[in-house]
Amino acid sequence: MKEFNTNTKAYFLLAVFMVFGMAGAVNAEQMAVVATAAADFSSGAHSVISVEPVDGSRTVQNELAPTGSDITVVAYGDYFYRMERSGAQNITKYHVDEPTTPVWQYSTEGDESNSNPHDMIFVNSEKAYVLRYGSTKAWIVNPSATTEAEFKIGELDLSAYADADGKPEMHSGTIVDNRLFITLQRVDFTGGWGNYEYNIPYVAVFDVTTDTEMDIADCGCAMKGVEVPSITNLGVIQYLETNDMIYLQGMGDYDASTDAGISGIISIDADTYGTNVVLTGEAGTYGAVSGMVIVSEAKGYFIGYAGWGDNTLYSFDPSCGCSIEAVPGLENKSIAGMETGVYTDKNGMVWICNQTEARVDILNPADDTIAESVPTSLNPLKVAFTESESANNGDVDDEDDGGSDSGCFIGVLK
């Protein structure tokens, strides 16, 4: 496999770390945890795959801790957290070395029912935020709590963003410079299945040191966050440090023939909060935009949604929303997981959930080739990367992680 983005400066820094013994191991052990589900959604489980070695002899453990199919996974340090919805409504913590033995399992139900946990964004090992799609309250939690009574330590009130169904539909989040950004889909479900109303979405911003909402709109009004133009049904949110931009993907209404134009990708300036439309879906070509990762200022990927199970991965230039090209080998597939967080493995490779072949395809962004494919037995839903906390003397860099190491479409941030 070709080396990616290696240069003289990198070798110099490596030498400095080795000679002077600076904090943080250079080659931290990293594992990929994959949430998986049966093709008929009758059951689910998770897989654990080693990031090293990259010569085709990775270790793979499949169908671990069987459960229901409505699950997702995030990771922080040596631990991963499997969130169950659809009647379970809980989070289970595992150590990556014992991926079938729960450290704990805590409910995400409060006074309401069907809390529907969608994401968990980490400040550190003792503070995180649980985004509950079925509630107006995000939970502030202690992931290191040893009892359920100690788990929930606070709340964020997002009721001001609720639509007619009484909920704001919080979905995904990231942390940038001690600010928590939360996507609010604002999908009105009162009309029942297939009759949803997609309201203008927002991104709420909270100070993670005080857990108070910031008045980004500077209006003194109820909805203080960033109003998101042009796209609806927000999915992934990703921060790119090199240009200090936050990128948002919106799916629209899953009808590529009629509403592709209200799906797409938006950028938000992390300093000014100004928004810009990067690209919108296009009916008759790549359809709706159902997932995204930004690799660099000039390189990104998105999924073009033509219909259920008919998705194509496209590369593009985020600086102009142009140079759109289908990635060979990832055309007309069922691709999952790109509507939540996106992160990289330590080798700078992009992990893609290919449900058509029930495997993870590992893409080299240097030349858009599939470097390796790893079978997951069940269909992959989402990937999260664990990394030994000893690599950072017990701490994980929150800004690099963007909060939660999640997303079945994982991209290198350069």
C-alpha cells in the first residue's frame, strides 16, 4: 500500500519524539469497532478490526454481543460505546480488549420515553454529551461513572428549537475550541410515516465550560444558533482545522428525483459563523447527498443517493463544489454510516461501509483506490476508532477527535 502524505518534516518530528521521549507514543495502538446489522434488520452486533497491519492480515472479530439492529457506536480512548434504540434506549460501555464484556449499561430514558440516543460527544473521559433524538434535552454525562445514578450530571435544553411534534430532533455534534455544535434537524413527524415536514434546520452552539448556549444570532431570541440555509434533514457535521471550517451535510427527503436540490453540503466559518453553500444535490445525475467527508480544503467525498441501496461514492473539491467524479468500485452500492461523524484511522485511510458485499472497504484518498476490504459478516452500519489513552498520557485530544470517533465513512483531516 502506498504511503500517504509523508514528508521530511514528519520524519524530523518522529525523530524528536523518539530521541527526547516526549509525551505520547508515536505508534499508538488503534482498533476499529463496527456496528453491524443483519440484512433483514432482524438482529445486530459489532465487529472489532485491527488498524494494523495493513498487509491484509488484520485481526477481525465479527458478530460480537448480539442485540437488535437499531444501533450505533462511538469511541473514546480505550473504550467504545454502543447505543441501542428501538425499545432498548441505552448505552453500553466496552473496553476494546474485552469487546463482549460490558463495563456498564445505562438507560438514556428520563421522564419521557423513546429517547433515541443518536450521538455521544466527548469533552474528556469524565464529561460527554448524549444527543437524544426523541427528547428536547441533551444529557451531560460522566462516561467514567460506576453507577447509573452517577451517569447523568446535567442537561442542555433545546426545547426552543422544537417543531410541531414537540422535539428539535438533535442528531450529531462536534467540539471546536470549547464550543459544542449540535445539529438540529427539526423534522415534524406529526403527519405520520412518509408525511414529514422538513423545517429550517439549525446548529446550536454551547460553551462546554459553562454548558450555556451562545447567542450566535445575536438576536436575544429563542433560537440562538446558526440557521442553516438551502438544505434540510441534517446528517454529518465535521470540523476541518486547516481552514477553520465546519461542514454540514443534509439529506432532504430521500427522494432523489424530486428534492435533490434541498440536500447538499454547507460550510460554516467557525469564527464568524457565516454560512456558504458548497454544493446541492442534483436530480438526474448524482441525486441527493446522503453522506459526506471532507479530507482537505480541496478534497472530499460524498454519497450520491439514487434510491434505496443504490448509492455511489463521489470525490469532489470542497473549495468550489466542483470536480465531481465517481470513485471506481464504489458505484451503485448500498453505502451506510456517512450521515454521522467522520474521522480517520492513523494511516490516513478512509473506511467505507459497503453493505452490498457486507464488508468495510478501506480507501486510499491519494489515488481513490480500495486498498483493502474486510468482511464484517453482518452489514456494517458505522465505524468508531479506539486508541490507547496511554498514547497521550491518559488524555485524548478533543479537538482532533471532534468529540466522538464515529462514522462508517472515515476521512483523514489534513
